[in-house]
Amino acid sequence: MPAKKLDKSKMPCNRPKADTDGKHKRVVKACANGKEKIVHYGAKGYSSNYSPEARKQYRRRHAGEGSASKLTAGYWAFHDLWSAGSKVYREGKSSGKGERFKSTKKKK
């Protein structure tokens, strides 16, 4: 079943929310310099380690994305998913192996 199409006119600018497309964790209507763009970011199904050490490593690797345009997925991942104020980070979620690693075999 395809995801419901987002109505950009009903979304507030620069307010991330959970994504419903089944592929991404978050979605935002990014607004900058008079432009608007729907940005999906944060791949679902991958293991995520949001520990302080992993956060430090990610932010060091992707430091350039922190100052990139708000119209990019990298900007939103850097500031929303990997910031100290992030809900994911505050809850200390570390899923170990992500959904893509779960066995699809049924046990007998």
C-alpha cells in the first residue's frame, strides 16, 4: 500500500515529524531563502547507535552538513536525529541490529 501523499501546504515550516513512507524515520517541510521543499531523512531499518560516542563520531564525520542548507537531508539528520536535544538521543535508543537484520523465517 503506497504512503499517503504529503500536503505541503498543511505542513508548518522546519518542524520535523515522523515519516509515513516506510523508508525514512522523519520528514520535514524545509523552508529557507523563500524556497520550500519536502525532505525525508533517516533511513528506516538500519541499526542505530545513538550513544554519546556514536553521536560524537557522526557529528565529526558530518560536520560540514551542520552548516549546509536547510533544504538538505544531511542538515536535518545532523540537527534533528544526532543533536543532544533529539528525542531519539534523549531516550537513549540503540536498536542493536535493525529491522533489516531480523529473520523472516517462521519458527516451527
